[in-house]
Amino acid sequence: MSERPQEMTVATAFAGMRTAVPVVFRAGCPDCRGRFELGAGALRLAIGASSRTTFYSFTCPECGSAVRKPAGERIVELLTGGGVRTLRLHSTV
């Protein structure tokens, strides 16, 4: 007698998964000195050819200033892993 493979439902497939927790990043504004947490959707990451052209940016939720900060390798890794939208900058020669 051959055994029939058990059919898997969507509910069965996802039974062991937990709900995803949104990633938040701590940030500070150099203008108003505010400290806050931002979701990935509030940040933008630009990756350039050098460390001088790689940065992340956001709008301060407290004063509305446009903030731009340098992003080293570790920051790039954390932001991309956390779902921040990334723009790769290309130089023209």
C-alpha cells in the first residue's frame, strides 16, 4: 500500500512562524538635538563610490529639518538589513 503525501495548507505552512516585529532605528537631529526612533520607511540610504559619498538621510520628526549623516560599513549593513530603501550612486567619468 503506497502512502499519499500529506497535503499542506497555508495555515500549516505558516504555523511555526512568529509575527515580524518592525525594525526601528535610533536617530538624532543635529539642529534641534531631538532624539527619536524612526522606522525603515523614514530613512534613505545612498551608497556612493567612497565613504565621503555614502550617507543616510531623514527628515527630523520634531523640527522638520532635512538631516544627512555619513554611513560607514556597519551602518550600511544595519540599514540595508533593516529594510531601508537604498540608492546606489554611480559616478560618470
